[in-house]
Amino acid sequence: MLSILRPAIAFILLTAIAIQPAHSQPKGEELSLPHLFSDHMVLQRGQAIKVWGWGGPDETIKVELGQQTSIARSDDDGAWAVELPAMEAGGPYELAVSGPSGAIRLQDVLVGEVWICSGQSNMEWPVSLADDAEQEISRADYPPIRLFTVPRDMNTKPLNNTLPAQWARCSPATVGDFSAVGYFFGRDLWKNLEVPIGLVDASWGGTVVETWTSAEALADDPQLGAAAKSLKTMDFGAMMERSKAEQAAWEQAIDDLDPGLKEKWFEEKYNWSGWKTMEIPQPWEKAGYDELDGTVWYKRSFTLQADELAKPATLELGPIDDSDITFVNGMEVGRMINQYNADRSYTIPPEVLKGGENTITVRVVDTGGNGGLYGKPEALRILTAKRTIPLSGRWHFAVGASELPEQPAIVHPNSLPALLFNAMIHPLIPFGIRGAIWYQGESNEGDAFRYRERFRLMIRDWRKQWKQGDFPFLFVQLANFRPEQGEPSESQWAELRESQARALEEPHTGMAVAIDIGTADDIHPRNKQEVGRRLALAARAIVYKEALVYSGPVYKASKVEGNQIRLYFNHTGRELISREGLEWLRGFSVAGADGQFHNAKARISEDNTIVVFSEAVANPKYIRYAWADNPGKLDLYNDAGLPAAPFRTDELKVSTQDK
């Protein structure tokens, strides 16, 4: 993972000159709308429709949608806003805006349900990297679902517009790069509601909750208040220029340490016969280089026939963590910098290819976490006009730079609070929405206990900023990750999950449990379909009032009965079940007054409760369930097929409580 996305919060306090608000409209500029307003957009049904923009100062602006019309007067800075009456789901409509400074006509506008999809990389993770991606993309022909991706941006001031972007109809051509969780959530809603669905993806991998929260909300925070209050005096433009220069110097220093560049390992004539081999795809950490952050060069040959040289070929390598420069026969054919989750697809011009043996060289730079070519085997291939040449399997490799120079304190989304709220959330307000879905928390694991307050603060903050009341806020609890833990121990991820669950105390919230669909060796589980489905179940029940079971069992109460403890649950459906029909449920531990937990036996009773005991604890007092980064295989579900949420009955001090 990129070092720029480290979860640590290195807040930078700078004394700087105030800067003008970015993305603002100067006086006298021609009529314009925020980028959030474009062809193919979806407007929220059942509530006043807010439209705003900019033009010349003191102008009369007319806004028309279907049979609805509203008039506004721009202020001295050219800003204006109107409200159109609420409408039922439908369309397509034309949204027409006109005034002395111009006219705008947006086509194919629908009215339906609009949801914000936000968080870090597991929300950002695209459909193209989810399970069954090729099949999912080919079937994603849903014109009533519309997609809008907020471009990555950050700022110390609240902005009134995003970077350029536009809405798109959901289709095989557009869905691949969109949030997989967002898409699968929206698809399930569409199938059950049969109204237009608008999905606005505002996410950024590796980010902490504090950067998604406004400075106003954090102003009184004991740790972050000073930084939040200082944002308005910072010259963010100067900060970024300085950061970019320092980053460029650092990247050059990495290049200077890489013998592969000095010796031109990419050249066709270079002799690489003595290089070691590695099975690809896999992160190089899995091949025994778990301490390596630096550069690794990969080489592989493929053979072409003479009749395959007339047209360009396509080289596909899947995702590469983090950056790559790729050569064929010594000629560069493509590069991507700091895009760890983007599929590589490079065109090879005919003049680069030759009959017989051709050589691919890939230089990979990784500055933290996993590194290398790590996608699915079938994603590595060459496509010629006549055939597909698979490239997974044994590649040659050599380590270039094995150590990195010290990285400068570059500006990234976690450098200061509110940076992403300002640039990626504030510009969306007051666009009408039904609610928000959220998948984030991994980057806050080191501060898991405090997350219980910070996460709820962010939810309340967004609701206050939008002024739509307590709109629905649905979130994903962290999935299982890292090696399975056989014995009870402390777990920051378990503590973070508990903090997430505390947010259910806020009104109109729902939690999708993912403790059973993670991957031990990948922080990005690929089964986004089930995550989206579980979020949609919560929406259908909480928001759209369907009578259905939307949550797995949630701990309610406990009672000590001699040498055992009886547990009571909400959301049991008709009955609690063991998913695999086992007598003894896995994942439970029990402790006495000493707080020392031991693996326990647990079984379902006839009264839909759970009885837990351990021969090692004669006088039990506390129970924990799935209290681990990865508790392994679990059995406790309700008859709707939804897993029980991890919990503990104790309030003993946990590992992140005093941080």
C-alpha cells in the first residue's frame, strides 16, 4: 500500500497565509452548475429538489424541470440557489437553467433514490476487482442506475464544487471502475424498488474517519481541535507545491538507488538469464520478501507468429501494488504511478513486436505493505488479433532498490482533519439524498477505542451539514483479516468492530456484519456482492419498511447460571442456527473475575438462547464472541442466513483504550 495512505495521523500545524476558496465562481462568469449536475443525473424523490450554481452578479435565474419552474436572484458574487417542489420517481426529464449569463440544458435526468457511498479502500474497490468481475461487468446493463464518482481531492477549506466529473448510465462500459459495494448495493435496491437509483461514490483508500469530518465538528476535540481551527489560516496551495517537490525528490532518490535503471535492465540486449524465478501473480511478500519495500524487476518472454504482427496487441497485467513502468522489447508501453488497485492494460504497437521471442519487463515500485503483481491468474495475458496468450506462472525477477530513503512528511488525506470532507463531501451539500452507506475503519485500528466517539461524531456532523434530519446511515463492520487466532487475545480489529457497533445507538443506522466473508491474507475481500446485499437488506428494512430480517443475531443480555452463562439476542429471526449443523459453536471464550479468557464450549438451547461454559473457568463472569482480527470459521447465524455480530459482555480495559 502507498506510504501516502498510511493510517497514522501525522497532523501538521503550519503558520501560513490565508488562501481564497478554491472552485469558486468569479463575478461576471457565464452561467454554470456544480459538476454534480450533469446529463444522466438522479434527483432525490419525495423531497424539495435543490439546484444551485453561479452566474453574473444580481441576475435573474430560471430553473425548469418537467412542469416545475423556480426563479432565483444571484448575489453579488454570482451565486444562486432554488428549490423545486418534490417529485415522484420517474423521468427522463430535461433540467433547463437560463439567465442573462447563459443557458444550460441537462438531458436524461431521472428522479429516484440517491445514496452517498463513502469510506476507504473497501468502498473504493472497483467492480473490476470483485469476485466474478468479468461476468458481473458483462451483465451490468441497468440504465435506471446512475453512477457518479467524486474525483479524489483534498483541501483545508470547504469547497463548493468537486473536480470535473459527470454522471453515467450503469452499463458494462461504465461499471468496471465504480465502487463494487456501491454498485451491488444499488443493484439490489433497483431490483426490489424498481425506481431509478443514483449512486455517488466519494471514497479514498487508506483514510481515517477524521479526514471525512468537518473542522467545525472537530473544533472542540481535545486532540484535534487546534489543528481543525488552524485550517482556515493555511495556504494549502503552497503546502501542496512544497509537498509535491519533496515527493518528487524522494522518488528520484529511489531511482538513484535502483541499479536496474543505471544498468538498463529493461533493454532488449540485457542478459537476465541468472535471475531468480517467482510464481506470478502474488505479492512478493508471499514469495519470501516480506520485509522488502523498494523496487523489483520482473521479466517474461512470449512468442508470436509472423501473422500476429500486423495489428497492435494488448498487454494485461491485472493490478500492481503500487507503481509500474512496463516495457516490451526494451520499449516502454505504459506506466501507472501510485495506483495499487488499478488494472494495467497497455497497447503494444506493431512496430514494437517481432516474430519469435518477445520480452516483457515490468519495474514495480512499492513503498509500504504488499508489493508486486497480485491479481487473478486469468488477468495476466496478451491479446493479439488471433489469440490469447496467458502470462501467469513463472516469471524471472531481480530486486532493484532493497531499501528506501527516508520519506518526507508529504501532505496526504490523513495529514490534517477535514481534508476530504472539505473537498469531496462539502461540494455535495445540499444535494438531495436518501442516505449514506459507509465502509471504513481499517485505518483507525490503532485508535480503535476512540473511534466509537469519532465515528458517531462524523455521522451527526454529516446530518447537521445536510440539514435533512437524521437521514439513514448504513455501514459495514470490519471483515475478518490476518491469520486465524486459535487462542483468546487482544485485538485492535475486534475493538474497532465494537466501536462501529456502538454507532447503532444513533437513530436510523444499520450495520452489515462481514465477519464471515473476509480473507486472511487480503485486507480487500473480493466478495463485495454479499456486502452490498447485506447493506441493501438494511436499507429495505430500515428505510423502505419491508418486513424482513436484515441483521444477524446481536447480543442483548447475559445471565450467569452456575458454571455457565446464558446469552440472549436480538435479530434471531425464527431461530438461531449453526450454519454447519454443529452441536458446539465456534468463536466463544469465557473468563472469570480475573479477566483471563479461555476457549469455551457453546450450544444453542431450545429457547433460542446460547449457553456457554468452559472447564477452565469454574465461576464464569464474562463472554466474548469472535473477539479477534480473524476468529476463523464461525457457526452462529439466524435462519435468514445472516451471521452473529462479534461482541463482548465485559467492559474490561482494552488495548487501545489509553491511547
